[in-house]
Amino acid sequence: MLSSSDFASASWELVVRVDHPNEEEQKDITLRVSGDLHIGGVMLKLVEQINIAQDWSDFALWWEQKHCWLLKTHWTLDKCGVQADAKLVFTPQHKMLRLRLPNMKTVRLRVSFSTVVFRAVSDICRALNIRRAEELSLLKPSGEYFKKKKKKEKNNKEPIIEDILNLESSPTISGPSVSPGLYSKTMTPTYDPINGTPASSTMTWFSDSPLTEQNCNILAFSQPPQSPEALADMYQFRSLADKAKLNAGWLDSSRSLMEQGIQEDEQLLLRFKYYTFFDLNPKYDAVRINQIYEQARWAILLEEIDCTEEEMLIFAALQEDITDIPKLADNLRLFRPKKLILKAFKQYWFVFKDTSIAYFKNKELEQGEPVEKLNLRGCEVVPDVNVAGRKFGIKLLIPVADGMNEVYLRCDHESQYAQWMAACILASKGKTMADSSYQPEVRNILSFLKMKNRNSASQGASGLENMDMNPECFVSPRCAKKHKSKQLAACILEAHQNVAQMPLVEAKLRFIQAWQSLPEFGLTYYLVRFKGSKKDDILGISYNRLIRIDAATGIPVTTWRFTNMKQWNVNWEIRQVAIEFDQNVSIAFTCLSADCKVVHEYIGGYIFLSTRSKDQNETLDEDLFHKLTGGQE
């Protein structure tokens, strides 16, 4: 037993800074400790001295100089190497992080800064209802990525506030205590048979996700297309060397966010890193399919991957069904029946968007508040037509709390009636004009009117020609410059005829398949110097091969397939990757545009993903992943 004087001589002062979220400034706490005190004892002393009643279970000690967490609470200070000069911070392990998703939507949620990135991404994907989290990772872009957007915003007259989906109230939590949620096979989700997105009753299936039905739709539905001006501003020609620099930002999956210098509320990109999309299933993967589609769409629009002009038009035709929710806007007449009042129609400016009709006193007031907005989901749509008398009316019976709200619309001619009537019919079923059934519905209505009066002549063009379609939104800026707008629209519509009847989710899958068929699909580039070479080359890494590419010409020189790979290793002292293939073929290279750990993880990650099978019940061998990708630094 030590006397008090002996303990005093063996003990020393340890200063710990407390990162308390409710305090404006961090406070330093001085503790009297000895080297045989374990980390858990240090935290207990801290909480007792802070003397604030709250849940401290998420707090842990961060060692600033060593840049590491002290998570093994049974280890002593001596075993950890902590001495009096150590700068420790008592801080929450879960912190806020902003993530830009493939569809350019930003979500803000609470993420573990202490667990390895591989597990953190898994928790993030569970929160966002994305299966197969091992295919995604976090990318820290260069400082210019977000600065460019801010510069653009300064030129606008009004400040742009970024639309952020805030999931702060529901943190992602690591560990086995989390319910199975998305990975549960015991419940059957209900999906819309047309567009493949989750029906409202399905939301209970995502049992551990903080997403509401509205937020889930934001991630599962495609966003409206960007304007040609916005696309032109985002477009930037990049050489292979430029693309290689962008890929340097992938975070190390075997280390935590805090260990890699990520700050609280920092903005990162969540992207599909590995281009092997395993077991894509519309029944379960509404969000996952949409986010893969969006990553593919932006790669095409910004020419991050090369494709021919013919292929570009096919991609545009598929997008046209998916992302362009057309808008009808025209002068119509409206009447609301009331007792003892004659049937008098009054003209307004009507705008039909999504599944709602809004009307304004005139066209000039469209950007302001409407006189009224009518939500047509679940309404009854009744034709009120007399072709011989040139009467083209639509009767709407809209459900309200005390019965039905009766509204009459009057159109001027057959074409206008066909478009608005078809839009009302689809909206009553919860579908928009972007649905593939809209055009056939318009044609069916026109055909029916002509049968009633074969002498009547349509006074306007039906179909997409009369809609607000901007063809430059669906192709890359470089492609748009080569054609006049009408010519480009005609080419897209011609290609669209082949896919017009395709359901929404099938169109997305077809888009993804077309993207996968491009020669450059799935290639990630790095600038390297091969052993024995006097010049730099580009190394392309794909899911099944490595390609040596001439940096000056962009022409592939040599290809090595993973199936022929015998082993690979990294010399961490000289940062060199060495790979052996069959038939005594061996290569070695140093990485110039990124740390060799990034390239090493890519190769190991693809080999790990090749071991997946449907029999695994969707559980992954995380230890195997780290063994193949972690390295021996």
C-alpha cells in the first residue's frame, strides 16, 4: 500500500480540455492521476469534476498530438503512453457532417467520428436506406470544388441558400444494437408498380431510418434537370491527369474521420466508389438505384466519361422520361358552382406541375402566390365535352374534409383539352406527366374526340412539342453547342420513341446499363511512375483489371486482369506498390497524384467485393476487407 506522500510523488497533473456542446468555450479540467489509472477511470474523474448531470456515454478521449482516440478504456495511461505533456480532449464521438449525395442533394446528419470510415459509411447508408454500403465511400474534394459554386452565387442578385436535408435529430449509431432495418427479410415492402418508389405503407419497413416518407422520396426521386446555364457553369474539361488528381481525395476506410482531419460539420461527397453494383433490386433499392442513376447522369452531362453523340442522345432520351416533369401553363376558364348563381366561367392563368394545379389572375403573377392550388391526388375526373358544340370541359371532384369540392375547367380546343385532361387523370392516380403513360393518354383522348367528330381539326400540336422542353438540359454543354435547339429536340424525341413506354424504374436501370456498357465505365485514374520508366503514366483501375495508359496520348498501353493476379504488396518505406501476375509477369509503381494507400485500397476493395454472394444473407466480413485494404503501415 502506498502512503499519501508516496502517491503524491507517483502521481502527476493531467490537463483535459472538455468539448461541451452546450458551452460556447471549451474548458480545461486539471486531474491528479497516476500511470496505472485506466482510461475509463480518467473519464469517470472528469465527469465527477465537471459535475453536470447529462448523458456522457458518447464522450471519449482524443489525443491531439498522436492524432488518435483512446477507446480502449481498460488500458492504463502508462500502456497508452500518456504523460503530463499530453493534450487530451474529452469530446463527443458522434458529430454533425454534411454529405453531398450523387444527386447533388446535401444531407446533414450525425456520424461517428471515432469508428473507421468503412463502418461509418455503413451507418450512413442505413440512415439513407441504401443497401450494399460497401460499394460507397467518402471523398474529400479539393478546396476549389465548393469555392467555385460560392463564386457563382456572388454574381446573383439574391443570395442562394443551399437546400439541406437535415437529419440531425436521428443520429447514426454503430454497433449490433441497431435494428435490422433495411436488411430485414421478415417484412415485404410495397412499391409503386409504375415508378418503383416506396409506397407510403413501406416506410414502416425502414425501421431504423430517420427518413420520413417525404425525405425518402427526395432521395428516391430524380431532381428536376439543371438549366443549360448551370450545366455550362459546372462543366470543366478535364484531362486524364486532372481526373487523377480528383481521385486523391478518397478517405482511408481503415481510419476514423477524426484521424483523417475531418472537422465537425465539414462537407464531404458520398459516392459510389466501386463500380460493381451487386444485386440491384427495384423491390428494395429505390434510393440506391436513383443515386447510382444520378451519379451516372452527372458523369455523362459533365463528360467525366466519354461517349459518342449517338450514345449521348440515348442517354438524353432515357433522362427525358425520368427527370423532366413537364409543366403545362395556359389560359383556361374556371367555374365553381354555387346556389342561385348562373354558370359563369372566369379566365385565369393555370399552371399544372407535378400533381397539382395552381391558378393566377394573369401570367405576370405566376411567380407570386396563386389564387388557389388544387391537389388532384385521389380526385375524380369527369369529361364535360360536346365536340360539335366546341365545348371542352373538365369536371373535377376534389376530396375535402366535408365532402367533395366541385370545380369546372373549360379549354379552348381539342389539343389543349387532351393535354390537361390526360394530366388530370394521371394526377388523380398520383402520377406526373413525366410518367410514360402520359403521351399514350393524350393520344387516346385525341383519337376519341376525332371519332366523335371526324371533321374537327386539331388546333395545336399534341405531345412533347407543345410542352416546356429544354433539350440542352439533357446533354453535355459541348454536345449542345453543336446543334440548334429544335434540331437537338427532334433527335432526342426520335430516340425517345424506343423507350417511351418504359416504366420509370426500368428507364433508370436501362440508363445504368447503358453507362456500364461504355468503354471507360468504372475506370478510376491515378498518376504513377512505373519502376524502370523515365516518364509518368496514368494507371486506370477497374473492377476487373488494371490499365497502363500513356499520359500524353491517352492510349492504353498494357492491361493486366485481376484473375491473373497472384499477389500484391506495398513497400511502405518507399511507398511502392508491387504486383505479381501469372506467367512470371510483375510490375511495380509509385503513386504521384495520391498516397499509395488509396490505390492499394482500390485494388483490395475490388478483390473483396468479388467474394460477395447472395448466400451471405447480406452480412459482410469486415475483417477480410481490412485485411485486403488496410496495409501494414
